[in-house]
Amino acid sequence: MAPLLDALTGDPEIASLFAPEAEIAALLRVEAALAEAQGALGTIDPAAAERIGAAVRTFAPDETALRRGLSRDGVVIPELVRQLRGAAGEAGPSVHQGATSQDVIDTGLMLRLQGLLGLLDARTDAVLMEIARLCTEEGDRPLMAQTRMQAALPFTVADKLATWARPLRSHRERLGELARSLPIQLGGPIGNGGSFGPSYEALRADLATRLGLRDAAPWHSDRTPILDIAQGLALLSGTLGKIGQDLVLMAQSEVGAVKLSGGGGSSAMVHKQNPVGAEVLVTLARLNAGLLGTLSQSMIHENERSGAAWTLEWMVLPAMAEATGTATRHAHALLSGLHFRES
């Protein structure tokens, strides 16, 4: 998002999950857990595993060097591993043993997506609570239903609110299921686990348990887990956008079915109160709809790994996450100050 526009469309809490500090912390957590799991299985010296864990806890990476490494290698892991091996001293050769960059980056992303989905769950619940409050307080009010932009038949505010709440509950449930099944990524250089030796499956299961993720076969070139999340984000922001579109139409001067609180002033027409929050919901929904199409192209991987498709994910998924988070905030604020009028 553009820095000035962030005041309208940004979400600092969501953006922080994709900040360099959060990404590096997640990557280091994966490296430490991998060493611990390998130490427990005896595939590396348990003392080396302990030393790696201790090194991670006090490790302060050189971020300037990490940026140079990312520019050079296309991924941050080679430089991060080089620095961590130096910090681990004699245990350095055991750092990242058998793993590939994709294992650590994808698994680290899953850890951060846990935080994202938890935040969205709480915020969606807050939006649903506002809808429930409106239904209790104003649900019996008569309202004219509109089909194809024309007056149709009378119904009630409760009927209208139900068209908003039902899909939101469904999206919340869907995202909750995804949060409970975020998969580990551990396949080694070519995605078959061979680099980890005969204890590979036990290692993978142990690592998943340590990180609170689902044990899963490698999905290096199958980006379904990423697209599942992205689709969930697009669905949630899409429904919030539908709510925004409804409110924009219902707040029109000649309709006047709702009164919106908040700003929305005009520089030229002081009598106006523009439905800014509702309009932003529409904008964010349309943004995510477009970004979902772009991100879907990351499914097209060349053979066992695609640098191009992978980089596309890093660019698009954070933007979708932030747009969805922003939409939940605007929706809650809109509904908190919403009042229906008889029409």
C-alpha cells in the first residue's frame, strides 16, 4: 500500500506479520525446531541441536547482509543459514541439515499465517456481533428489498442482515478449518525427503508437532495450501465488499434507507457526507478479487520448483492479507454507527 493511503487502506497489525522482523523470527523458529527434532531422533548430535537452539535465542542477524543475499540468491535462506552457522560455532555444520530454502520459507509462512487467521477470526466475530446487535435492536423495521437495482417487495431489516451474516459465518468457519490444518513443508532439495535419510517421516511428524502445524507430504510445486488461504481471504473481503456496496446504495440521498456515522466530507460541497468507509470495503473487495487471479498463476510451477511463481506469492499474499484485515476494521466501524430508516 502507498504510505499516505495507508491511513485509509492500511492495517499495521496485519502488516506487522509480514514485516522483515516477523519473517526472520519465523524462519529462525523453523531452523531451531528442525535441529531439535533431528537431535531427538539422533540424526544430528543432540548437543549440537541444543547449541543451535541457544544460538537462535540470542541471534541478531545482519539485515543489511540478508538483503544483499536475497538480491543475489533470490531467497534469504542461504545468507541467513551462513550467519546462523557462524553463530552456532562447532554446531554450525548441523544447521539446516538436509533442508532446502523452500522448506524453511514455506513453513515459516505457515507460522505467520496462524497469527493472521487468528486475528481475522476475532475480527469477523466482532463484525458478526454488530450484525446480531443490529438485528436485535432494529430487525423488525420494514425495508424495501431491491432486485436488479429496482424496488422489489417489502421485507425487514433482519432479512437484510441475514444476507450479510450467513456468508460471513461460512467464511469464518472456512478460515478456522484452514487455520487448524496449516501444513508443514519439509521435502529437501528435490521434494522427496531423501536428504533426511530413513527417519524422514518420523522427523517430519516430530517437526510438525513442535511447530503446531499439520504433518503433510511435501507440496513444493503444489501451491494449493497458499491458494486455499488466498481464496478464503478473497471470499471474506468479497462479502464485506457486498455489505459496503449495499450501504453505499442504501445511503443515497434519494433512498435514505440508512444513516452512516463518521466523516466523508467534501472539499466543495459542505452539505455532503460521503460513504467513505463503505466505498473502501468495495475497493478492497475488488482489489482482492484481482489479486486472487494474479496469485492463482503461482500454481504454474516449472518442474520441482519455480522461483518466479514463488516470488509472486511473496508479493501478492501479504497485500491480500492486509486488504482483508483493513476490510474487517472498516466493516466493524460502519456497523457500529449504522442506523436503519423506514423505507
